Amino acid sequence: MSISRCMKGNRFLVFTISVCFVLSIAGFSVVACQASGDLDLSINRDNISIHGIYGRAINYSDIKDVSLNTSLPEIKFRSNGFAAGRTRLGNFITKDDRHIVLFTYSDTCFIQITTLSGDTFYLSRKQPDETTATFRTLKRMLSSRL
């Protein structure tokens, strides 16, 4: 094998490793920003929109029940989610094998939204009083639609 061919192979290897490293750092940075943030949502006229990673919109007409809870169900594992500290985002499976979606940034106060199709979402802000205020606003919006 010639020296120039060997050097080209080494450059390609170094380039590939460098690209993988940069992409890993970029991915970690995105996840770290989400973990250090707070719940980003909009309570609109027709729906509640959850922004960010795993975000989605839930139409008021699809909501069966909304409640305020002091704890989450026990989690068996993440099926497609992220957890770091008090932040849990995405899809999780509970100990009783239910699929739930979490957008939580605390450990003490949670909004539980159950849809007519049986989907269950839990939301929380970092501060319990802010979660409670969001819950009250959401309940007001739902009751005004009846």
C-alpha cells in the first residue's frame, strides 16, 4: 500500500470521526436546552399548542377530561422520550403498561389531559403556582366552549 493511499484513508477516518463528534455535540446541546427550559405552550381559541421537542396541538373538542395531580403514574420506561433531572419529555410507558406523553419540568404539580381517543398527556411548569395558573386558564377555555 502506498503512503499517499494510507494518508487519504486516515484523512477520511479523521473527517468521519470529526463530523460524528460535532453532530453529537449539537444534538446534546439541543437536548440540554430543552432540559433547562420550561414548558412552552399556547392556549389558543381552539386548542392548546405545546411547542418544542415532541410538541403537538390538542384540540379542545378532543379533550375528555382535565385534572390537576400531585404526582405522575410510575414509569416503567421511556419508549421515545427524554428524561434529565425533573424534565421528562416525550413518550413513556407506565408500570401498568399505559402509554402516556409527558411535558413535565417539575416533580410536584401536573396537569393531566385525557382525550376522547384515550391519549393521556401530563404537563407541568417548573413552578407549581404557574402550573396551577395554566390549569385554571385551560379549564376556563374549556368551559367557555360548552
